[in-house]
Amino acid sequence: MQFKCTLCGKCCQSMGKYISIERQMSGGSYVCRHGIGNEIFFATIERRFRDRFAESCARRENPEACPFLLKSDVGSHLCAIYQTRPEFCQRFICCTMRVFDQSGKEIGKVKGRASISTNDPRLKEVWERVTSEIAADDDAAWRRAAAEALEREGYLADIYE
Ligand code: SF4
Ligand code: SF4
């Protein structure tokens, strides 16, 4: 399944230490650097965001945020340079699996191969129990086995390859 970003903005909230603006070109265009991998990229603030860029910039509330992160009126987060965002951001996925309860509410996220982030004590206990029994070496096979085990326990799981 293809990864879906929910626009929570969490991953961009600390990217200010890596993404720097090296030079302003004309209008809303910039030469920038992404410190992870030392990637140089050319960013353009999308027209639809230019009028409200200064007032919506997430840095107004959090100086560590990426300089291009915007906070929308309804609390979600948007990338002002989405079409020209760096390769790092294009490739980034914040989790390899999302876990949902029977109502479809997201209650857990798996990072890397086996590290679960959840506030649900039952899911935490089930995850530790079922994953301790999985023998597969290959990451994809391991995640499929984990998702199947969760489904037997009444959860739903989406895997991102
Ligand atoms: S990649 Fe993940 S953490 Fe980042 S904004 Fe999307 S859902 Fe949130
Ligand atoms: S460039 Fe866009 S996607 Fe990348 S960290 Fe900044 S706001 Fe997030």
C-alpha cells in the first residue's frame, strides 16, 4: 500500500535545523540546502500560499520548524513548496505500518521494523506478544506476518512498502 500523509506536520516541526535557505531568488524562489545528505534544492513557494505565507508560517509558534511549513486555519499542516520540496521529503515516510481499531481510528504507528508507538495498552501488549513469535528474517515478510497476527486479534493494519 502507498503511504498516506495525514498532514499532521510532526515530521516537519523539527526540520528547521536541517533545512536552510541559502539565497533568495526572484519572487517566492529560494536556493536551499537540506543538511541530511547535503542536498541543494530550488524551492518555490506555491502561488496559492504566497499571500498568507508570513502569517501562516509554523515558525511563528515553533522556531525549530521547517521554514516552509504552514499551519492551516483548521490546524493541519501544509508544505508551502510541496511541488519543489527536497528529495529527502519526497522519499520520507514516518511509519512502516499504521494500526487501526474496529471503528477505523488510528491507534498505533510502527516505525522501522518493529518499534510501535501507541497509547493503547492492549495494543502494546498484543504487539509485544505476537511479534515475539514471528520468525521471518525478511522485513517485508515480517511486517506481513505482524499485520496478519494483529488482524487475528481484531485490529486492522496498513503496511507501507
Ligand atoms: S509524514 Fe507522517 S509525521 Fe510527517 S506530516 Fe505526514 S503523517 Fe505527519
Ligand atoms: S520542505 Fe515541506 S515536506 Fe519538507 S520538511 Fe519542509 S514543510 Fe516538511
